[in-house]
Amino acid sequence: MAKIQTALISVADKSGVAEFARRVTALGVELISTAGTGQLLREHGLQVTDVSEYTGFPSILGGLVRTLHPKVLGGLLARRGDAEQLRQLAEHGIRPIDMVVVNLYPFIDRILAGGGYLQALEDIDIGGPAMVRAAAKNYTHVAVVTNPATYDALAAELERNDGTLSEATHHALAVQAFRHCARYDEAIAEHLARIDGEPVALPQRLRLEFVKRQDLLYGENPHQTAAFYVEDGVVEPSVSTARQAGGPALSFNNIRDAAAAIELVREFEQPTVVIVKHSNPCGVACAESLHVAYEKAYLGDPLSASVCVVALNRPLDVPTAEAMAESHAELEGKTFAYSVDCLTAPDFSDEALALLHERTPWARRMRLLRTGPLTRCSVDERARDFRRVPGGLLVQDRDLLGFLPAALEVVTKAAPDPGKTDDLKVAWLSCKHTRSNAIVLARREAVVGVGAGQMNRLDAARLALRKAGDRARGAVMASDGFIHLAECVEEAAQAGVTTIIQPGGAQNDADIIAAADRLGLAMVFTGTRHFRH
């Protein structure tokens, strides 16, 4: 590649640009710049030609037109190996520009900070994208730099190679540049479509961008390659914003299960522990203290929790670590080893982690994910859920509706005991995060039985009741979809369930309510279904 001799620098984000410019000028590169960037570079002792001086045309319309000029765009677009194009450059006094360093007006940051429609229009960059696209189109001859994070590596490569960049670097920079422009245009289009705060319908065309966080050892199964990608701009606490604080690299299934656990534990305000296996909760409990919540959650299904993901909505403390260290499962006289594959929490005390490392063989293999403070999801019309199907993508609003006591409709003669409200909440929210068909039993603010992913609701109920055993007596039962089989009610009553919470809406609701009345059960309708496929 040819040596870089002339660079045009015009940046909105000026971080690091002066040092980068100093290093390239030390290699003999001449600088052209716009007013604001040029002033900064001169303040750092660098010699700069103002773009208006170079073009011979002043900045007009309050700075709206500065770089949209043949001497700029021609210098970027000209093919260095084309004799006729070079002749035209010489005829019109146009210098070939070998590098352009541009990042665009911070439109995305401005709209996040608020501002009206007219201000948004003012913040749309025109000259910057034109230069970026021109340089990227001609990337075999022009280096286009749009990301300040690349300055140091690029300067080092130039210094190693007598002012040249490799063909691979030119190509990679062009890819970054076109993506930079695409993100910018997408943000503008999305913002203009949301004028006056009106909800946006699902767009006719959908463009999504995710950035690779890490390569994974393999996917859901060892024969599948995999990586973890995250969205730019996400701030809500989630598996994507959490930071790993210890342990081996996360696996594909760790991330899936951690996401499920974090989403459920965020639903609760009081100290809560969620234990997940294969994306389904097998233990959920709330209590006045975190360690009691853990003990109750673990006892929900100790065998299923033998190798699991655990999510806390409070920092890990010593009493909770002690409870975890003492966990083990017993079945038919056999003891089963317990281990936590991944632990997520707002934070971890050093003493608690030291205790786990001292008293358990699995702590050194445990992945730690620090989520920061956990807050409940708020309903946001921009929040979307995506499901891939072969050749397509299903898009829907995220299911962010929680437990709404005021919306419950008592449909039976017997009303729920007021003391059961917390149990109803635990059962209903846990059921919401369980694969359909789902039935969940809860008692004393802890899940005691889960029937997940069954093809019919009666099998789901029977599985949950069998898991609960004697603990079903006095429990509440939640169903993610309407109950249309009276046998579900009858077998729940026989096991000792006192209250059922379900969406309602079956054609034979009257028959189901009559069965509950006949058996002395209380039943409430939520009016909301929570299928999860």
C-alpha cells in the first residue's frame, strides 16, 4: 500500500485525536482539518491547513457546508492507478487525500439526552458521512478511521511500516466505516419515526446490530460453534450488561440459564433467590434475609439443583455462602453432589467467596456474574423479543407484565386467604418464567413444585403435584394458560391445594369455576396469559 502523505481530520469526539495526529505528523503526514478540530490540533502545537483555505471556499450556512467540495471528495475518490483521474486532479489543483479521520455528530447521544424535532434535524451530520463513504468506497487507496479506540493500534502500525497500513487494515477500516454510517442512519430513521412520542409500529424492514462480546467453546451442544453478541446502548441489568467476576469462561448454556434466572429474580423487591436448570426455575423463594430465601429455594427441588445457575437480588453475604456450602440432595437413601455452575448477584463479599472456596470443591469452577443493582423491568414500547425461525424472525413486545393484585378477579364463592397474596405472587411470577405448559405450586413464599414444558396442562399439574408431595397441602397453584380440564382442579384439591391463580378465558370457565366451588377452592383470574415456548 502507498505511504500516507495527507490526512483530513474532522471529528465530533475529540478524545485521543491530538496524540494520534502528533504521531502521524511525525511520519511526515500533512494535516487538513475543519475549524473546531483544527483549533484543538493547533493548541497542541501541530501545523494544520484549514479545509476552507485548502478548498478556497468559505464555510457557509453556519457551518452546514464545509467539506462538501470537489477538492475534498475528489481527493478521496480518485483511483491512484488511473492516469486520467490523476490528470484531472492535477488540472483542478486537487490533492489526493490518503487518510480521513472522521466521527459523526453525536446524534444518538443527543436524542438520548432529549430534544425536539428541530434540534434532531440540526444534529444530523451530512459532510461527515459523505467523506466516510467516499473514503470507504476507495478503501484500497484511502484509510478511513471512524473509531477513536483504533488510534493507538493504527499509529503503531504506521510507525512500524514507514507510514503505510496493510491491505487488511484498509479493508477492516472500511467495514467499520460503513457500519458506523449504517448505525447512524438507522438511529436517525428510528428517531424521526418517533416524533411526539407516538408509539412506533413494527417497521416494514428491520435492521439489528449486535457486537461480539466473546467466542464460546461451543453452542448448546459440542458440535455447534457459538459466540455471544450484545446490543449497543443496553443499560438495564441483564446477562448482557453483567460483568464476569471470576471462574472459567461462560458457556452458551450458562448464558441462557443466567439470563432466565436474572429476569425472574428481578421481578421481586424483597430478598429473593432463583435456581434455574435448563432455563426453567426449579427453586424460587423470598424471605426477610437472603440466606433464608436461599435455603427455601434450594429445598424446592434439591435433585434438579444438583448442577445449576443461581441468581440473587442482593449481594452474596457470608450466611448465604454458608447455606450454599451445606447444600446436598438426598434421594432414596443416596446423597447427590451439589454444585453451582454460575452465580449471579449484584455483588459478592470477599468473605463469602473465601468461605465457598474453603468449604466446597466446586467454587473454583463457579462462574461469577456481577449484575450491579437489580431493578424491575419497566414496560417500554421499544422493548422487543426476537425468536429465530428458519428463514425468518418473529418479533413481539417483551412480556413485562408482573403481578397485579388489583387486577385479580375472584371468580369462586371462596376468596383467597389474604395471607396467601405473597404465595400467589411467587407462584404466578415463577410460572410466567417457566416453559409452557406450566404449572407451579408455591407455599410460604417458596416454589414447592414445578411442572414445565408439558404437552398438556393435566400432565403439567400432575408433575408439579408429584414434585411437591406433602408440601402441596396449603399451597397455591398457578397456571400460565387457562385451565380447561376439571381434573386439574380435582387433583389439586385432593393434594391439599387451597387456591388457584390462572388467566381464565376458557370456553368452559363456568365448569372449572363450578368444580372449584364444589371442592371448596378459591380461584382468581388474572386476565393475562404468560405462555413461554
